[in-house]
Amino acid sequence: MTANAVYIYSPEAERYKFNLEHPFNPIRLSLAKHLLESAGALDPAYMMQASMADDELLQLVHRPDYIETVRSLSVPTPDRDAVAKADKYGLSTEDTPYFPGMHEAAAGIAGGSVLAADVVMNGQARHAYHMAGGLHHAFPDRGSGFCVYNDAAIAIAHIRQQYGARVLYIDTDVHHGDGVQWTFYADPEVCTYSIHETGKYLFPGTGFVTERGMDAGFGTSINVPLEPYTEDDSWLESFRSTVERAAAFFKPDVIVSQHGCDAHAFDPLSHIHCSMRIYQSMPAIIHELAHKHTDGKWIALGGGGYDIWRVVPRAWAFVWLAMTDHPLIARLSDSDANEPLPEQWQKHWQPMAEEALPNSWLDELASWQPMPRRQEIAARNAEIISIVLQQL
């Protein structure tokens, strides 16, 4: 009997930590998972453990010499030859430095995303969620932007090879999903959609509306770059209108989505001024699209998000709540509705947190200062929407 949704976890993902000062902290996974458990929303019967991706899977996207370099830099004390190669492969930067256990941790994350793809494509479940996935900046020959192996691209390539399905990739991270886009830039069977802060001001500096694909894949790269300090209404209007058109245009067999949650106003690495409301809404919109266009086939991954205490746990929990049609989603659909977070979760994590944990599922916006130039920002975003819709 087909399950509605399966939650995938990768034990190795907890080892994916560059150093103590790095903003990418795997404790995010524990925070979000425990929030779901405290809310009574995560049944162990619907959890599956993933194993590491082997080299054959990794090589669906990554070059053998890159994989071998990652492996050689993953030992406690790499030799001189390995260290000398680190810069060439993007593994000596401040953003993406090599660390002990790097290969095992990154291959574990890739294995989790591939398992999520298999569970959905072979009919075990309509939906699958691999929270540790979504490392969308890695390229075939180098690491980039906190990402070593591009698990999203690997899962998509696996779906193409094993199942021959048309894949719509939806990326809601505030940073452009560049690694996935360029991997499939000429592939007419993979449509990459990314909504993000414009690359004029933010890493990786790409994701403009003119990036539309090439050769047979022209038209299957869709980018929605938004202005800094965009707020909820403009972000959601931009997202809903363009992603619905993209799905209708491409007619996918399956949706793979990446749920970076760094477009929140509290996130330290971007300039967007959205609240938790967009993270309650976007998974629900994707859920609707999956049931409308792909008979429910939906694979969701995590991604960026660097306010690990106040934002990431709630945002990532919302993905699972939407997947499972949890009653909380319906109760919060009213624009004025809100509900308290589980007291058990707050008491457990507050002694470890670096700031006061939120009290409710959605942000209390009454105390937020309105953004200057709100109308101007929304008008510029509307121009981008118009261009994107004309392309589809």
C-alpha cells in the first residue's frame, strides 16, 4: 500500500560540518526533526534511513578526479599532493574548506536524496522529504557555496537514467540554484526553476532572466530574481504566478524541490525581508502542483538557512506538515492565524540557543518595521514577473 509521505534521514549528514565558526551547522537537522516530533507530526513508521551514495551514483554528475580529490582530503591529515589540489577543486575557500569525513558526509547526503527519489518513483510513497539534502551549488568539477556534492542534481540525473521521467526542479533558496541549473542547462527533459535574490548583489552572482537554457534545453531554465528587501506579499505573488505557469508549461512527471530558508529577514547571509509566512505557503503551493501535474510525485530537499534557531526549524518543519496534510497547515491558512510552538521543544533547546527561541509557528509581525521603498521594490519585482511570464 502506497504511503502518503516518507521522511528520509542520513546519519552521515550530521558529520557535514566545515568548522566551528562556519555558518553551515548540521544541528539545524536535529532542531527541525525534534520540532516535528514535539508537535506529534513525525511517526517513526514513516521514516527511512539512507546509506551513502557510491561512486557510480556520484559520477552521474561529478567527475572521477573531483570525487577522488574529495576522498583524499577527507582523512584527518591529508598528504601534500591532496592539499595542493584543494584550491583547483574549490575546496580551500573560506566558504567551502575541506574537513575530515567530508566525502562520507557529502556522499551520505547524496544517498539520502537518491533514496527519496527511488521511494517516490517506484511507488512506495507519493512524497518523500530528505531534509539534509539541497546542496545546490556544487559543480561537476568543484565544490562551491558550502556544497561538496550536488545531491539535488545527482537525484535528478538518477531519475532521468533509471525512470526516464521529466523533472521539474523548484528552488526556493535565496541564493540562485546555479549548480543544478548549469548541470541540466541543455537538457530539455529537466526544467530548473529558481526564485532568489538577484545576483546583482548576492552570491553566486547568477540567475538572471536571460539564463534560459541552451540548445535543445532552451526555455527550460527559468529564473525569478527579486530585489533586495522584498517582503512576503511580493515574494509570494512572484512565486505563485511564475511557478504555476512553469509547471503548466513544462508538464513534468515528478517535482524535485529545494527548500532553502534564507530569504527570511533574520537570515544573516541575504537581504530579503520575508517572514515565516512564505515558508508556510511555498510548500503548500508545491504540494498543490504535484497533485495537479505529477499524480503527487514530489521529492523535497532542504538547503540553505543560517538563522538556525529562529528560522530553520520552523521553515523545514512546514515542508513535512504540508506533505502530510497536517491540520496545522489548514489552521494557519488564515492570514491572521497563529499557534504556539510545542513547549517541550522550546524547553529542550533554549539553554543551548544563542538567542530567544520563537514562541509561535509564524512570526509576530506587529513589531516589525515596514521596509522603505516597499512599493518601488514590489513594482520592480512585478516587472520581472511580467518578463518571466512572457517567456513561458
